Amino acid sequence: MQYQTADSWGFYVPMRSRNMEDPLERVAKLASESAVVIFTLSGCCMCHAVKRLFCGMGVNPTVYELDHDPRGKEIERALMRLLGSSSAVPAVFIGGKLIGSMDRVMASHINGSLVPLLKEAGALWL
Amino acid sequence: MASHTIGETSLSDSGPSNHHHHHHVPYAAALHGMNTHTSFINQEGSAFDFGELEEAIVLHGVKIRNDEAKAPLFTAAGRPAATLEMFPSWPMRFQQTPRGSSKSGGESTDSGSALNTLSSKAETQLEPESPISKKASSSDHQAFEQDQLRLQHQQQVEMSNDTSRTGPSQNQSAAKQPQEKRKGAGSTSDKPQDAKTLRRLAQNREAARKSRLRKKAYVQQLESSRIKLTQLEQELQRARSQGLFLGGCSATAGNISSAAAMFDMEYARWLEDDLRHMSELRAGLNAHLSDGDLRIIVDGYISHYDEIFRLKGVAAKSDVLHLTTGMWTTAAERCFLWMGGFKPSDLIKMLISQLDPLTEQQVMGIYSLQHSSQQAEEALSQGLEQLQQSLIETIAGGPAIDGMQQMVVALGKLANLEGFVRQADNLRQQTLHRLRHILTVRQAARCFLVIGEYYGRLRALSSLWASRPRETVICDQENSCQTTTDLQMVQSSQHHHHFANY
């Protein structure tokens, strides 16, 4: 299981004027850079569960731990707005599109729509 | 008079402080017994014979139980039986009283002068064969008796007011008549003949009165038990509303939160609804309803399950540990408990064999459902494991952790449990909805019936398990013993209706 840590993000960010970017835009940008993107907090156990779910399916998600980002709080708030929930994490994007939190991911897996989505995004090869 | 004095002494004993009575053994046992009996007889105020004695003792016993105050006069081992043995001879003794007494009897037969009626009735008994009479045939006894009766009159009136007995007074008046008549007959010369007849009649009356009194005593006991029951129910209601723990389900006898108690009640109601839904399903299938009609019933069953998941969500917010420890469900179900409920993949595994016939596509769908639910369960379990690990680290604490801070952190982590139970319930709900989607209406109806019956059997198994005969029942600690019994009672009362189907 591999996933990018905050280091790579930290590495990525200085190339842009990060302070000018709207958090939502940053989220969108980050989400489109990998097939499966998950925003987490390091202590969050549900985030761990979501990670395990994807890894169990053979998917390698890109994980961003918001508590290791200097502007993580903003992103958290943006995610809360996007999700319409009081908890920002875990937030799952597949193919650049927001899927939702753990409940939406599980629901889509149960009703059989998750696997096609993953295949479409190139995260799963049969 | 010596006897008089002693009579008074024992009288005072047998009056307000009955429990002292047995300490005083004035003369012979006969006399003591006599004292006892007369008080009862006066209480009755009716014919002084075996039946009256019996009924007085029975009622007095009932009254004492109701008062919960004193030990009955005849608590000495075997005393009641012994005194009962004495009854047949009891009336006979009085027959030897001098004629003078009968006059006093005659004077006061009008209203409720129990005292004099008693003595008059006593006099009219004609049987010279009493062993007691041989012992105590002195007129002293008679006088003493009457004094005692007089002094006890107050007490009797009180007692008869306490326990409203219209029966005995009726008996009294009814018995009075024959007694009155017999009073005249008693003075005839052919005593042996009359004595035998009278004795037989008296014994018949006794028997009748005995059974009437027993019935009355029983009814009185029932009444008092009923009152006690309503009181207990009110207490229970009050305590429940205050969120106290009653008839508990845990050996540690901890408190159950009000949210948990409320959920338990709602769950019990849900179980009743479940039975109703199942019988609807069964009836719908047997009646070969159209798909449209059956769909309504099936969708109703799905909503029924949606409801319990909603209720569990509410309960999880206040008391998630109640759900995860499975205290809301039966012991057998607890065996298979996963994150506060059933494991979806286990359910599907159970269903696969029961759902034949299925199309190939349906079979694929079911297997795929089983597979994805297994993956989701695995993910949630691993997430929970991490939570537990984190909690262990927090509780164990590091070298420089402040106790209060540690607890606050631990509480925060424990609160995450709610999220996992919510997700698990979400998974269960999604699985049921997916099943509904894969199957036809009829198949879905059969499927849900199978599910309902399966869990019904599991609950029945739990009840049977709880009530199976065991050798080791009593343990050292009273508390845990009591709660074990209560648990069984609670469980069997909760789930006894599941036997209705078997």
C-alpha cells in the first residue's frame, strides 16, 4: 500500500502562490491529480477504515492528512461545506469527483456502483 | 379473683400486643388455647363452635399478614393444628355452664352484642363428653371467660371494623336463629340424642364456614397483592422515567441510562411489530396476492427495518455502549453480535440456501453483495481495531500525562464508537435494500419471512437457554444471583411470545 504523505504535498505547494488559492480550488485540483483521493486527519479511525476498504479492493488511494498542512483548517471547512456534514473527513474523490464520506462509499459499494467508478477512473484493472 | 386477674393479664396480651401472647402460659394449655380462641370468637361475634373458631383464626391470620406487624398468636410449631384438634370438644365444654348464664344470653340477643351472643351460644351447645370440660368445668372459668369477652369487646369491634366482613355478620345472624331455637331445645331431657345431632349440625356448619372463610381470606390476600402490584408498577414507572436500573441485565448491576431504557422499550415494541409484519407476509404469500399488493407489504417490512436503524441511530448518540455490548438484545443474538447488530454477510450466507430458486443473474448479484459487504465489514472492523488500540494507549497513559486530561482524551476517542455503529447500521440497511432490489417481489417476501423467522428462532433459543435446568443456581453474592434471575425473567418475558410460532 502506497500513498503520498504530506511531504509530497508540501513539496507540491511552494510552486504556486498557495496563499492566493481558494481552498475549494485546491481541493478540486488535488482531487483531479489521482484516481482516488482521500482527505483525512491523522488520528481519525474512520479514515483508517476507508483506507483499508480501498486497499482491500486493490486500490491505491492518494491520502492527504489535513492536520499536517498549514492551511488544513481551511480545507477542512471547505470539505465540511461540500459534504454538508460536521465532520470533514474522510472525504473521498474518485476520478476528480466527490463521492462523499464513509457512508456514501459503503452504500455505493453495496449497490455495486463503486467498482465501475473505480474502473472508469483507472484505479482498478479488473 | 386470681383467675380474673390472670385473665386480664392474658387478655391484655392477646389484645394489642398479640405477639407476647405465646409467652404467657397461664394455666393449662387448654386455658391458653381458650384465651386465644375466645378472642377470635369475639371477633366474629357469632356462634361459638368449631367453624367460628376456624374462621376467626384464618381471618386473624390474614389480618396479621396484612398488618405485617406481629406474629400470629399461633406461630408456635404445630399450634394451629393442635388447636384445631381441640375444636370438636370446644363447644362441649361450654355446655356445662350453669343455667344462669343463659339468662344473660337471652337478654342481649338484640344488636351486635357479640359478647353475650357468644356466651349464649356457647351455653346452648349440648355435649357432655368434652375432655376439656372435665378439666375446666368450674364456674370460675365461665365468669372469667365472660370478663375476658367483655374486656375484649373493644378490641373486637375495632378488628371487625378493620376487616369489613359482612359475611360473618350474616352468618352470625343466620346462625343466631338456629342457635336461638336450639337454646330451647337444648334444655330437654334427651341430651345424648340431641347432642349427637347438634354436633353433626355444628360440624357441618363449621365445614361450610371454614370453606367460606378460606375463600374470603384468599380473596383478601389477592386484593392486597393486587394493591402491592400496582404500587410496584408505579415505582417501576417512576424509576424508569428517572433512568434508574430495574430488573437489570448486567452482573455488575450498573445503571442503565434513560436513553438505553427508552431504546429497550422501543425495541420491544419493534419486535411486536415484527411479528405482525411477518404474519402479514405469510398471509400475503399464502393468499397468492398480486405482485402489486405483495410489494406494499414487502416495502412495509423494509420501512420497519429502516425504523429500527433510525432508533438505533438515536440511541447511539446518547448511549452507544448499550448498543455495542448488546444489552438490548438476547444472549444468543449477542453471540453473533458485530458492531451493535447482525453481520450482513452472515445473513446473506444464511439466506443463500433458503432463497432458491434464483436466476443466474440473481445468484451473481447475491454473491457479489456478500462479497462487497464482507469487504465493508472488514474495513469497519479494522477501523474499530485502530480506535481500540488508540483508546488503550490513552487509558494506559504515558509518563507525563495528567489524569483528567487523559480521561478527556479517552472520552473523546470513545465517542468515535458512535460513528462506527452508525456505519455498521448503515451497512445493514444498505444490504437489506440491495436484497430487495435483486429479488422479485415474491422472492423478497419469502426472503424477509426467512429473516424474521431466523431471528425469532435465535431469540427462542436464548429463552430456552436461559430457562434450561441447571445445577448451580445459587452463588455467593446475593446481587449477582438476583440479577441472574431477573435477567432470565426479563428475557423470558420479553421473548416468550416468540414461542407462539412454534
